[in-house]
Amino acid sequence: MKNNKTKIAAFLALVMLLGAVFAAFAVDTSSTDTESKNEEKPKMRSYVVENIAEMTALEIEEQNASVLVKGYYTAGDGGGGMFYWEKNSRAIENGGTAFRNDAGTSGRFVRLYDLETINVKWFGAKGDGQNDDTQAFIEALKILPNLGGMVIVPNGTYNISKTITVGDGNFGSQSSNRNGIHIVGDGNAVLRATEALDNMIEVKGSIKDFLLSGVTVDCAGKAKTGVTMTAFIGCAIRSSSIINFTKTGLVLMGGFAPTGNYNIYNQFENLNVFSAEDGAIGMLCDGDYVAINDTWLTTMTNCSFVTTGKDSIGVHYRFIDSISLYQCTYSGTKYGILFDAVGNNDFPCGMAYYDCSVSSMGVLESEDDHIRKHWFYGFRTGNGEQIPEDQRLFGITDEGKTFNMGSIY
């Protein structure tokens, strides 16, 4: 019994000794790991500032430190956001997604955002109708990826002093490298010309999937044309207005040679075009007759083209065919619609109008150039619209009366 007690006591002593040794090693190892971790992962810092100016004034050393900016100029103005500090970056400053630290040339504050969604207020646009916001639009469009994205235009009036260009094609041999560009307002966004411009917005193709939506393009009696689009495919204008132009509200042009720079599969919906200028044209549709690049297989729904100045025209059609138009209004003091075949024999042709109002129609031809047939279904007569006399313009009125139907065959 005595020997057993001695053996047990010796065993317990050995266990206690080993436990002490292990404990000592465990303390040392824990201390070493903690020191190592502290060296490898310094504490991340974050900042909150009122505006962009305060952010760029920060002197930050910590890589990836975060900065919450409340506004571009003032808190809540829509131009703020979340940024992080990239101390080795030399990214090009653009006034919206990359900013230099005022203290040096190296390092950038980089905005965290969805690469395909841009807000013009991020680039300093005020939309107050007082300041020039042109550069903000130019920079916002420039930062979009080549495959496209959306530029959001919040409620406000944005003064524009230069043409806003979308796409980089030359209408012929060079297609646009930039497609899928959408300019989207909230329905109360106004782009207003402050200088004499040939175009407020120019879309340069061949280009695909351009969209203008929820925006009023106000030429303000200064810009000749609101929107010009050339050689475009699968594009659209929706819920927008083009107003107060001095020459033409909307210009739709086919591109130059080679054949294929035409306009096809496009949609125009809830578009309002208006001017009170003398000689103004609501919309001009034309193309390159020799290269066979025209506007075709396109729809227009609930669109209005109204001009009230002396000798004005609602719509001037030239090299265009196979267009479907639904519940549209065309009105001008000279013509609601002018069908012009001079220089492009057999065009315009093949257009179908459903429940449309046309104040009056004119046909312009030469000895060798003539239009072809156009159909009108439910031609409105309630506002003094003139039923056309030309036998190639035929159909049935909203009262069920036919006109020029002998020309169908």
C-alpha cells in the first residue's frame, strides 16, 4: 500500500511539472502571435466630412482608410458618398470618382460605386439653373465603361454651354466604341442651353442601345437643334421633351457609306417636341440615299410634334420607310407632315399611322422623284385636321369614312 501511495505522489508531481512547462510556453506563444498580428493588421481608421473640399484636405497615411462625404458642396446635395484612400494611386482625377489629396501628388480618394451607374451630381453638377453644369455631364459620360451604363440626372435645371456628345463614331467607316449609354432623368430634369449651339445632344454612330429618358431638352431659343442621332440601332427616347429650338427639334439621320449605317429597331415613346420659332421643324428624318442608309423598322407611340411659328412644319420625312406610328400628333402652320421625295425617289414610303392626328399634309416631288403609299387607320378629324387629297395617302377616319381607297391597288 505504501509503495502505491509513493508512486501516485510521484506521478502527480510529474503532471504538475509538465503543466507548468506547457503553461509557460503557451503564454510566450500567445504574446508573440499578438505582437505579430498587431504589426500586420494596424487598426483601420474612418472619417466623416461635410463635403469634397474637406475630404481632399485630409492628410491620411493609412491605406484603405474610409471617408464618408455628406455632400459635394453641402450635406445632402446628392454629390456625396463613400470613398477610400488609395495611397499609391495616380488615377486620373475626374472631379467625381477620383480626387487628389491636396497635400501631395501621390494618392487618391476613390469613390465606392456601381461602375455602371453614375450620378451627374457626383461630378459637381448643381442643377440650380445658375451654374454651368456642362463639364459634369461630359465627365460622367466619359467614366462609363465602353459597354455602357446609366447617367442619372436628378430633379433640377442644368445649364449647358457645349454640345453633349454620346458615342465616338464617324457615321461611316468607324463605329462607336462606346455603346449602351443611358441618360435617365426623374421626369423633372431639365437641360437648358445657355449658348448658341448647333446641337444640345449629339449621338454619333454607328451606335447601339442609347437611351434618353425622363429629361427635358430646352434649347431656350439659343440652340438650333435639341437632339441629333445618326446611324443608331436599338435606341430609344422615352418620356422626354425637346422644346424651344430655333431650327429642328429632333434630327434622325442615316449614316454614310458603307451600307449598314442605317437606323433600325428604335423606339420613341411619350416624346413631346415643341417650338414657336418661325420656320422651325419638329422632326427631320433623312439619310444617305446612295448608300441606302435610312430610318426603318421603328415605332413611335404617343409622340407629339407641334410647331406654331410662321411657315413651320411638324415633321419633315425624306429617306424613310416602314415606320409604325401610334396615337401621335403632327401640327405645323405650313404642314403637319411634309413627305419629300426630291433626290430620293420612292421615299418616303410604307408608313402606317394608327389613331394619329395630322393638321395637314404636303407632298414634295420632282419629275423623277415620287413618294410611295402610306396608310392611315383611325385618322382623327376632331380638331380640324385636313384629310389628304393625294391618292398615295389613304385610309379610314375615326368616324369610319374612307379616303383615297381607290389607290390601294
